[in-house]
Amino acid sequence: MNVTLPVSRTLRRRAVMGAAAATPFLLTRPASGAPRVGPQYQLASPLAAPLDAPAAEAQIVDMINALRAQRGLAPMQADERMAALARERSQDMMARGYFSHDIPGVGPAAQWALDALPDALETAENLGRSNEANGEVLPRLFDAWVASPGHARNLLRPEFNRVGIGLVEIPGPGDSTTKLVTQLFANSASR
């Protein structure tokens, strides 16, 4: 299994909005004895049906809030407007074939989200991509986010009170599908 997570980014609404460049990195946890297919993919089980994206998005929100509860933090509220932005991000990355916190021709995605959410004081984004089988993809991606300090920081930032999740799935490689997930977080003045 391959899970790809770029370094997370957070932007705050203030005079200086600079952030270090995000360099994507690859986190790979192949199953023991599983055949490797190409340099970035591992064969996943054939899928009987596509992943139920709305249910998967809700499950990710539940996983985030369970983690926050374990750490004594308030839950984030699922925000449909932010979910629509997150889906747009995931669809754009799949359609244009990139995986980055920088949107080609636009700039930093966190700034794009901040501009689209006038009531947000700050925003952040986590990304994940995997070709794991449907029954395994969400726990594996979530474990990878929690294990990454930058991604975990976004998941556990006390100021973040809203979240939007956008998941898209496309065929390939082979009999598997690739799932791309965008998590958008916001510290929003409107609760």
C-alpha cells in the first residue's frame, strides 16, 4: 500500500501569510509478500463497487473528532461549504494530474481556501492519496495523517472548529482504484 501525504500547510488571516514551500513525500507501507506494481503502486484487491464517497467523508470527520475527543479537544463541525471546496480540490488534482498544496496557476491552496471563506480566520489543508482496497483505505490514510507531525498538528489544532472533506476515486492502477482525499480545516468566526 502506498499513502502519499504532502507536508501540511496552514495559513492565518494576517498581514504576513508566508509559509515554507511544501515538499511532498511518500510514505509507503507494503503488505508483507504482496507483489509490487511499478515504482509507486502495490496491487490492491479488485473492488466490487466504488467507495461510497459521502459515507467515507463522514467517516473521516468521525475519526477526526474521535481523535480530538481522546486528546480532550472540542469536535470540529462538518461544514458543507468547506466540503464542496475540498471536493473541488480533489477533483482538480485528479483531473489535472497533480498532487500538491500549490494549485497550478492559482497558488497555495490554503490561501485559496482562506479567500473562499470570508468568515475564516485561518485555514489549513491535509491531503492523502492511496490505492488501498475500500475496506482498508480510510484507516490507513488516517493512521498516516496521525503519524505525520504536520498533518496531526492540523487534526489537533484547538482553534480549528470546522472541517470539510472531499474524496474522489478513479480507476487504476490495474484492478484497484486511486482515492484522493482533501481535508480543509478552518478557524471560523461563524460557529
